[in-house]
Amino acid sequence: MSDYNFAYLDEQTKRMIRRAILKGLAIPGYQVPFASREMPMPYGWGTGGVQVTAATLVPDDCLKVIDQGADDTTNAVSIRKFFENTASVGTTTQTAEASVIQTRHRIPEEALREDQILVYQVPIPEPLRFLEPRETETRKMHALEEYGLMHVKLYEDIARHGHIATSYAYPVKIEDRYVMDPSPIPKFDNPKMEMAAIQLFGAGREQRIYALPPYTKVVSLDFDDHPFEASKAPHPCALCGATGSYLDEVITDDAGGRMFVCSDTDYCETRRAQGHVGATQTEEAA
Amino acid sequence: MQSAALKGGFETPAVQSAVAFREIMTAMARPGHVSHVTGGEAPAPVSAAAAAVILTLCDADTGLYLAGAYDTEAMRAWVRFHTSAPLCGPEACSFALGTWDDLRPLGRFPLGSAAYPDRSATLIVEVAHLQPQGRTLTGPGIQDRAELSLPAGPEFADNHALFPRGLDFIFTCGAQLAALPRSTRVL
């Protein structure tokens, strides 16, 4: 055991965060203010998610951390190591093995179970912030359920681009009450938010926690004549051939060469281990 | 008397409160789910589950209201020593502990405001029996329908009608615990 208190934070801080999580679960989609602490990493690196994870972890947990779907990027690796050191929990890269998954900007492709918890890192929790910079006003708008401005924003998208051009952090309405920022996940992931697992959202710099209990109604805002569409790049994965997963575009040379690969590295690796092959491998073999 | 108040806390507070919180969170996220929490022991008649909830969630920042038979000198001393929670009346409390009859009427507890609905009380209700059978529940956290043995009466429907304001309930019985957030519709 290390010289840190279990899961790094002191007990007083964890109680404060835990009370905020409970109120968040009781009022799905409402952003609960909390006294966010300085963490040993910069803002923007998941300080909110780390505090929520720290308040939620138990010693038996198995933690998975992803950054844009990948387990092996700097942010994911360092947060995983942080909790190995401070909470002595087991870690994994496999979605099915994890009991707590902290994520930056993706929901795993594999459907989550009732015994799992998904913790999101959130940069700007207020969906109305870029439309109305004053907290006093956005708070009033949430209190009065005044979300006309958000529909105007989506309408302006249509007027300018012919379709709703918002492709990530696509606003959702929770249980017909609160409009919520799903964090900068691609809108491809929005329909997955009605899931069996508990979803917790932590915004460290902005000092907000919000939550979705399992099976909470999550509706992506749209119009009757411009319905919401969970879009993705129209390609199969070049490595595993998956057609239903969210893809990253990878530039492969300076002559316009590119490939599309699964953003969820664990999903892609599992499929390849099962023998699925994408276009890249078949070309190499030929 | 004094030495009795010193007993009954968590032996390993960091780990035991983490485990207890996980159970409380699961209960709050899944209304109708009955969890088990142990590790705390408060003076009679407080249940083990209620003691664990108080140890896990209460501190100097949260006013605690002890209702009826739970407002004893022994309990007050136990709360002061283990949590430093200020003891207060129902109007200013963050948490309240008591039986259903002692906690009613519910209108005297903070319900939160439209701008800050989180500033409402959580009631820890000690009940004689707790089972996932009884009144039907629907809402967030429930896939289709759930059931929970709740006291009869219109209070839960009235509370839900205030949404997003309203009270949240944690029901405790021995080492068992279940929760009912304001978002749940009780049929």
C-alpha cells in the first residue's frame, strides 16, 4: 500500500463529492455544483473525472481508462497508473472485465452491463454556455426549462449547412426535463447513453458533477423534418473490417493516403484476435 | 455514556466508507434495489445501515436532524464524535433520521429551489421491514417496473410532483438499505 489515503483524496473531499453524485443521480441531467480540488494533473486532463472515479472506487474494482476510445494514449495511461498507485485497484484494457470505466470523449462499442460504471471527463458541462456566457442566466434558463436558444442554434446549423452540423457534444434532453451536454462524445455515441450502467460526469475546472441512472430516457434534440442521425465515416475498419463501429481517420503518407480504423482499440483488437480482417491486411496478404 | 459514544465507527474509514457509498449509490441509481451495508454501529434504536449512511455521508458541512425516538443524548454524542455534523431542526437539515411517522409532515424539510434543486434534504427512514415487493415504481434507474415496500400515503406522489425540487429517501432496516429519489414515480 502506498502512503496516500485510499484513492488519493481525503475523506472530507470524498464525502462532499459523494453527496453531489447522489443528488446528481436523483435529478438526472442537472449539474450539481461541487468544490472541485486541485489534482496532480492539469485542467483538461480529466481532473473532474478523476475526482468522481476516486470517490466511487472500492478496492475490488477493476479500472479501465480510455481517451478517445484508446487505452494506450498518454492521458489514459497516466490516469490508470495514478489509480494503481493511489488506490491499488486492478486495471484492465478489456471493456467486459472492467467494473469502472473512466472515459474521455467516447463510449465503448461493447454494450455495458448493470454492474458497470462509466465516468466521463467533461470540459464544459453547460450545454448553453457558448450561447449564453453568464452563469446567472443559464441557471435561470435551466430552472425555467427555457431551451429555445438551443433549438435556434440547431436551426442555424440547418440554415447555414443544410443539415445539423453539430457532430460531437450533441445536446440531449434527459427525461423530458434537463438539456444536458453529453461531453464531447461523437453524436454516433448518443443513442448508447440509454444503457444498463450508471453514468457519472465530472467537470473539474467548471466544478460540476452530473449523472444518469441506468435506463434513463436520453433524447438527442432534433426537428421533425431534420431527425437526429448517429453518423460515422462511411467505411469499414481497415484493420478489423467492422462496419458498425466509430472510426478514426489516420493519415498514412503525404500523398493523400489515409485509412479508417476503429476508435475503440479494445473492440478492434478483440475482433482481430477472433480472426476478423480488414482491407489493409488482405491487401498485404495479396 | 461517554465511552459508548466513541465506539461504533468504521475501523478502516477510507475503505469502509467507499464500500458503503458504492452500495448507497447503487440503491439511489436503481430504485427498488435492496443493498446491504455494515460496519457502523450507533446507539439503539439506530440500524446498522443507517449508522453506515451517517458515517459515509455526514460531516461538519451537513446539518443532521434526529427525529422522535432517535433524538437521544447517546445518539447526539455519537454523531458529534464520529461525524462532527451539526444537529439542527428539520428546516435547515441536509439529512434527517427517524421513522416515517416521526419525519412527517415532509413539507418542513428543505426542498431545494428551482435554480438549485440539489439543496434539498435526504431523509433516512428507518422501517420495520424492507423488501423489493410492494408499491410499483417507474422512472430513471428502472428498466421497466420495480417494487419496494414503502409506507402507504400520497407523500411520494406529492414529492415527485415537485420535480426537479423534492426530497430523496434512503430506507434502512437492519443492514439493508434501499433508496427512492424524487425522480421515481410511485404508483
